[in-house]
Amino acid sequence: MQFLTTSYHYHLLQDWERLTAFYEAITTQARDTVFDLGAGSGILSYFAVPYSKIIYSIELNSKSAAYMDFNLKNCENITIINSDAREVDFPSKADLIICEMLDTALIDEEQVPVINTVLKHLDEQGEIIPSGVIKTAELVYLKNPQISYEDLINSKVSPHEVKSALVTYKILSFYHKIKEDFKQDIIFRINQSGKVNGVKLTMFTLLNSNLICGPTPMFNPPLFIPIDELELKKNDTVKINLEYTMGGGLDTIKTRIKEIF
């Protein structure tokens, strides 16, 4: 089946690793009533069609919603709603909520605010795809220190050098309301002497209890955040305060070096 899409959703549809992971999760968990929040071109709703009685596919962008309406016009069990998912008066509880508004560390997309609002519409035995995320961080030396995403497609030479061990700094479950304002001290152990001027955030997505998806070219590529430059030795320990608002955008990111020991 060929989908009409915006240019952004076209690239999403080319990310086979991302699509395969969601296909596996949806086709094993979809049943009865499904909410697809931020449905885009409608591909994830389409995966759920044979396994569900009714699917509410919600998309705020009017152009994307129009394309989705065309793409899914032959799917009799789908209702398309062009609206903000937080403002929809759902007529029933959901047995499955699909919400793929993901981005690295959940900063620049509204995954958390939307899930926090719609969670009350999930049946007691209902499920969510994805079910949660694992957030990790590393200290790095950036050749071009600015807030940016790693190019997993075109980058022939790595734009950074990893200087610390990988730290898991937060594990979130979407089954519970999440505080949108995040602030935490992260402690890094240096494993390679030299200059450090950035933090690399990498997120792993828990599609369900059996399926974890790492970064792909269009699915949460690692995010680089610059910090004040430091000259560090192997086995130094650094404490950095990281702050941002989930769903608030990259402009909410703040970092502060607190201690070196």
C-alpha cells in the first residue's frame, strides 16, 4: 500500500527498523478500542486495523490529517479526528493507546503532556505503545559544540569523542503521570583523558516488556548538548546538573557543572 505523506512522514516511512518494531508491538497488542495519538500518515493505525473493533486516529496537523483520511479511506473501523489529542472527548475507554510523538529525552515533542492528559481514558487492563523509555547520557568532546542531533545517515566521520561511561539517568513508564519539568544531577566517570565540552543523550524505547528499540535515523537519534569546556583526566568524576521541560522544546535545556572530584 502506498501512503500519501508530508516530506517528514515520508522519511519516517523509510525507517524500516522503526516501522518493524512498532508493527510487531501493535499486531500483538491491538484489540477492541485503540487510540492512535499523533497519528501522522496513519501507518500505525493501519497496522492495528485487522486486530481492532474501533480505532480513533488523532492528528493535530490538518494537512497530515487529510492525507491520513485518504490513506485509510477503505478502513471502516477507523475514525479520524483532526484535533489536539488533549482536547478530544473520547466516547469510551481505550484498550490500547499508541502514542509515537517520541524524540530524544522527550524534550522537543509533546509525548509526555499528551500521555499525561489521555491516561485517564485508558482501561484498567489497557496497554500503551510505547510503554516507556530509558534515558542515558555520556560526556563527550564535540567538534562543533551546539545543540544538535546526531546524523545517523550521512555522518561518515563521528562529530564527537566519547569520554565517559554510559549512565542511565532516568527510566520512565507511561502508565503513570510524569512530571514534565525535569531536573537532576548526573555523575559521570571519565574513562579517557582530554577535553570535554558536551553531553550526549541517547534514549531507548520500551515498546513493551519484551521489545526495546534503540535510536534509528528517524527515531530518537542521540542529542548533543554543549557544556563549558573542561580538561579532565581518566578516572575523574564529574557532577553535572541537567534541566529541561518534557514537551517544552530544546530552548528549555539548561546545564551546569557542579563538581569535579
